[in-house]
Amino acid sequence: MNEVEIHSGLVHKERVLPRTSYRAELNWLLAVLPGFPLLLLVLRLWYLSRQDLPTMLLLVQYINPLGMIGALFITLSWTLPAAILLVRVLGGILLVSVPGRTGTSFLAVAALRMPGWVVVIAAGIAAFTWQLRMLPLLMMLIVAILGLTAVQGEPGDPWVMRWLTLGVPVLVAVLVWIFVWPGVVAAIRAGDHWTAVLLAAPPLFGPVLTGPVPQRWARIATHWPAVAAAFAMPFMVGVAFLQAPVLPDTAVEHAADGEPAEVVRGQLIAVDDTSTTMLEPTGQVTFIPNGEVRSKTLCPQARDTPDSGLTVRGWPVEAPALEWIAPTRPVTEIDPRCLGRPLDRGAAGG
């Protein structure tokens, strides 16, 4: 077996496994990763077609893959920062807890070799895409990474080390509590104890995560949470993506000669020289001759109503910062066609 020593400040790691085994694991990981988004895209079409193979083949023929990839990226933008920050924290705890025998842990090696700019970018993306009730957890991860980075480096002034590993987490916890305390009180009064825990509990663990744990418990305390997150995240990602829109929500008003107008509400698949193809909410595909189409309009996506209705200083706990910063399209009135009713052309003409 080949042995390679890696030094990083106080961290001294000795690799006792052949390097080829790590390359084999990395090759398997690189081979599986591209297949996961492809599997999600196929499952999304299968779900959209209501498990009907001809409808799925029709969707595959007309749907632009770039649109689905865009929907996948927007829907799952929160997962990549979560994975990066979690690996950095758990791997850092393992590095400072068992500094001499962490070469056999892929988690520790990934944390040691992770550049600082990757962590900074991940934290920035998480700050904009995570819900408000998850931001205390984000602050806990950030202060933990700062403290673990200081411990992994060269020994410095004891007061500086104590400030980075204890003072900064306590100060951040106090500031977070001051900001979220009205939301915690409101959540407790409303009976939403899960939101209250998410807002108030994470700052408590900031000082704990900056130091080592006993060596006998180090692998259990780091690997088991990582394994649990690795198994849970694909299911969470799949459920979120299956509900993401990939086709424009449209209402088409049509009428044959001498017949009253009707409205087909659904998702627009394609428009060709002869017909307009619509996918109704029931999964039925409707072909409307273009000669019968009177009008059509895009129906704005209904904004998600907060489940709890709780706010923290006027900020809904389910809303990320990006929803506050990014411009939105104001909807002053609902088009009657989006409600399934034809336009009242007589009133409009009068």
C-alpha cells in the first residue's frame, strides 16, 4: 500500500489506502452525476404525461431540453450550496477531531481540498435562495466553517483563536436571535413549532461545531449525518422538480362555425401549420385546428401562498431574499380565459 502524508497547519493526514481506490470512487461518482439530472428530466415528462407513453413521446418531441434544464436549475438552486457547506463543516470537524487518521475518509479529503472561494460562493447563493427560516442555519454553518478553518491552520494567538471559535459564534447567535425573535414568538403562538425551532435553535450549535469531538465518536458524528443527507437529498430534489413547470400555462379560446366559444386551459405543447396542441390538467392532449382559434393568452403562475403566514419583521418566513430583489410581473386582474370563460366580445365592442 502507498502512504501519502498531507499537512495543513495542525492537520496531519496519512493516506493508508491505495490512491487507485480513490480514483475508482471518483470515476464512479463522475459517471453517476450526469445521469441524475437526466433521470429527473425523464421522470418529469413521465409525471407530466400521467404515465401515458404516447403522450410522453409527444412531449419529448416538442419540449426544448434547455427549458427543462432551466427549470431544473431554478428549482434546485438551493441544493448545491447545501451540499458544499455540509461537506465542509462535517469534513472539517473530522479533520480537527482525528487529524492523523482522516486520509481514509472521502468526507475529510473533500473538506481539506475544498477552496475557500467555493465556500464563499456557496454561502452567497444560499443567502439569496434559502428561505428566511433557513438563514439562521446558514449563519451557523458559516461561523462553524470560520472556526474550523482557524483550528486547521497554524496555531495563532490564543485570544484570537478563542475569539474565532467562541466569540464570533456567540456574537452572531445574539444578533440572529435579536432579528428573528419576533418570528419565534409569532410561530409559538401560531403553533408552528417547527418554524420556531428553525429560527431559534441553530445559533445554539455555532460554538459547538467549531471544536473537535472525541475521537471515538468523530466518525459517527460526521459520517452518519452525511450519509443521511446523501440519501434524503435525491428524494427531496425529485419531489421539488416533479412540481416545477416546464411548459407555459396557456388558455386558448376556440369556436367552430355557428357554435359557442369554448376555452381550453392547460399547457401549450406546440403550434404548427394546422393545429395548436394543448396538454390539459387531466393529462389529455387536445388538438385545436388553427382556423378555430379565436384568441389565446398566457396565464400567470399563481404565486405560492405562504403555508404559515408568519413573518419576521415583515419578511415571510417561506420567502427567499431573491423573491424580494428580483423584479416581478404585477397582475392587476385575471384574464377570464384563464378561468375557463370566453371573452365577452359583445361587451368589449359596445
